[in-house]
Amino acid sequence: MLASPLIFEQGQAGRANHYLPHHAESADAYLPQELLREDLPLPDNTELDVVRHFMWFLYCTFGIDIGFYPLGSCTMKYNPRINDAVANLPGLRDLHPFAPDELAQGALAVMW
Amino acid sequence: MTYTPHTAADIKAMLEAVGAKDLAELVQVPDDVKLRTPLELPAPLSESEIAEKFTALAARNEAPSYASFLGAGVYRHYVPPVIAALAMRGEFLTSYTPYQAEVSQGYLQAIYEWQTYICLLTGMDLANASVYDGATALAEGAIMVVNATGRHALLVSKAVHPNYRAVLKTYADGLEVEIEELDYLPTGSTDLANLKEKLTSRKYAAVIVQSPNFFGAIDTLPKDDLDALKICVVAEPLSLAVLATPRSWGADICVGEAQSFGVAQAYGGPHVGFIACTKHRMRGIPGRLVGRTVDTEGRTAYVLTLQAREQHIRRERATSNICTNQAHCALIATIYLAAMGATGLRDCALENLSRARETRNGVCSVPGVSARFTGATFNEFVMRVPSRAADVLAALRRRRVLAGVDLGRFYPELDDCILTTATELTTQSDIDALTDGLRTVLPTLQRKEFAGVC
């Protein structure tokens, strides 16, 4: 059985990860009530449960890192990890597209 | 590493297996078009040289080290490291389109969950597996309504992102679809005064608004039925953590950009668009769809479905030509939404509202600065300055503050206005740098007269 429970079928109120400061006030402290939604029906899952959920997906997904896959030209070649490392350098990754040209010289030089 | 790893021994063995003498025998390019001299490219660098070169280039991008209030469709949000820890795994990075469902159940379920998250956030019945970006999503949504109604005209708010409208125009020109724009009000939202009257002509396929719009204002359509379909564009979907869903005011289609959900700004991409709609629009929705079914043994399984809308069909009958999605970015967004959960998203949205309020109060306390529009906003607002926006931005830039986007670039009548954005990553010292900066630079700049204050 490859399918796992959906993320929506897991989780519990109280399993929030609190990556950001908690706000006890509700949105009507900032916006008129008539603009607001009533509820947000998304699950709260602990980070560990999220990791296990997606880890299971990894086990059930074949990729060329695992073996030969004779479909699609993109799978005919290996893309070296240096490419991802470079693309994830904060100076390139965290650059906003409306950054003024003089403050984006590196990205522009790459394109040139 | 080398992109062509075969050794001389590998090549020799393969040539023997196919009975060829040498590689030249396998290449049938006519002599008169064969490349005779090598291309003029620099010699390859070693990997460590590549790392050094790009590290130096990345360091030349100074903008990320400035106090930034840039938004306008691309947002700086906190991305928990758990996302990269999962998303950068090789199984996700190097898997192909899941046509072969048996070996793709993991990715298929992940994308099914992405589709479901988009539906829960927007209030829609179904969503596709993603498209390139918000602008493309809008253009594809427009094609949907034109095909559904047979009407070749659209009413589009001027407060929809200018870049999105430019892409829409490119598609519309090719399809001979006329675009008429709706103006904006002092509230920052769309002028709907003559809407009912315009719609009596029955020539418009849809009315299109963005909410929050390019000015940061919440900008919806009335709930009642119009004689046209309703498309809602959402460029900052974090707002959907607190705002009423587009479905709640009758949107037929909701399109937008999910970059806010854990995807890097990366100077404009790759980002990830979403398209969601009511169930009657299902056969017209473009892009890939992941469906849930059972296999021959009755076990739950996932598969790409309804593929004869665009890919396995004659070109003239295709709903769209996209035939792809942004699977990896959609996966990132899905992990982000799973990790943040309802509580995290609400806290994040409230933090955005709080920081934006602090920023707005701060700048409006500077003599000469005011909010240009009066309506409710989420995490962006427009500030009017008593000089040309471009001059104010340049002066603040010299103080290492990026105060926002010069609206004069897109709206000539707003050349004294700056679109300013605050998120959960905006610090008090960022806000102080902005307000102190304004207080210091404004008296030194040439004043621009303006009528009315807010």
C-alpha cells in the first residue's frame, strides 16, 4: 500500500510549530470583520510529523538519483549539486526582482 | 564533474555493440553545415573555481543586505529550514513528470495535497497542479472564461499587477480578445460604479480584480450575480489566512502566485502559479491535474487525470498549450503549508498586519508623508511623498534603505507614490531606518505639489 493518509487527515489543534511569534488577538484588531474569513480548515502538524509524511513520499518516488529512467530528456542527464549550491547562495536567492540595478550587479552579470 | 562521463573504454564497447567504427559514423550531418572551428567559449572551470566565481558574483548583489520594503508580487517571508531539508532530497529533485504513476505515488500525493491546500485557501472546488507563475495563471484563467462564454472581451481592473496585465495583453492580442480597464478609487480599490451598466452589453467574458491589489488594498467584487464570470487574482496568498475567500463573493476562478509559501525570491523566479475554479469549470481548466482513484486491487492511488484537455489531444482542441507545471516549487509550498499549519499561517498573517501597521504609522508621522489610499490593506500600502518618488527612493537607497517600488513606473499619475511592504521579517530597526531616513532626506529634495491629503 503506497498511499499514506493525507496531511489533512493528520494533525491536531495544539500541534502547531510556532516558527513565528504567536498572536493572541484576532484579525479584527486590524481589519473590519466583514472582510475576514470565518475559519481556516488547515491541519496543524508537528515538524516531525511533517518530516515523516514527506519522507514517505520520498520512499515512493523514483528519480534519476536512484536509477536510469528512459522517459523525458531532462532525465537523460545528471545536474551536478554545485548548480543547486550556487543558486541557493543568499546573495542570489534572496534578491528581489525590483531591487535597483546597481544593487543587483551580480545577478545581472550572470545573465549577461 | 563532467556532463559527459563516458570513458574511452565505454565508448569503444558501445561502438562494438552497435557495429560502428567510430563516433563520426553515427553522425549524419551534411559537410556544408558541419561546425568546422570550435565555438569561442572560455575553457571550463573546475568546480571549486565555479564556486569561487559565483560566490563573488552573489556578493555583488547588495540589495539583500539593505533594509527592504519591496513587495509588489514577490514577498520576503520566513522559510523554516525543514522545507529545504525535505525538498532538496534527490528523489524530489530528480524525478520526472509522474506519467508512470506506479513509481511516482509520493510526488503525486504531494501535488494532490498542493491542489487541496489551494482549494481550502481560496474556497474553490478544484485546483490544478500549478503553472509557471501568477501572471501566466491570470492569462490562462482569461482563456478559460473566453472559451466558456464565447465572448472576446474582458474588464480588468487597473489595480491588477501591471506585469500580470502585460502578460494577459500578450495572450489576449494573440486570441483577439479586447481588454477594457476599470479605474481605481481614492480607497485604492476598483471603481465599480458603472459596472452593471457596462455588463448589459453582454460582451464581457469576465470581470477581473486582484485582492489584495497592486496598491495593497482589499478589492473584491459584489456578491451578486453579474452578467460575466468573476476572476480573482491573488498575488499574496498569505492574506488568505485571514481574508474571506474569493469564493465567498462569487469568484468563478481564482488565480495567483504562491511564491510567498516558502519559495525563494531569486530575482523573479522560478515561482509558482495556481489556478482554482468551481467544479463546473473542471473540463476547461488548463494544466495538469492529479486525481485520486483506486488501483486494480482497490488500494488508494494517485494519477494524472483528464489529460485529454491539453496534452493528449489535437492542438486545435486543446484548452491550453502549457502541458507542464512547477512541481518542485509547488512541493516547497506544500511542505511550507504543512509545517506552518493553520496556526502558523494565521500568526504569520497577523504579524504581517502588525508590522505593516507599524510601518504605516511610522511613515505617516513624518511631515509631508501620507497614505495615498484610504481602504483596508494587508501587508502593503502606498505612501505619498512630497517629491518625486524616484528621488526619494534614490536618497533612501544611499542610506541602505529600499523603501519600496516607485509607482510612477507603472502609473504616471502616481509618480509621487511608493508601494511599501512589511512582512514578519521587517524589524523595528528597519522601520526606524525608513522613518528616520524619510525625516532626513525629504527636506533636502525638491518639493512636488499635490492636491489633497489622506
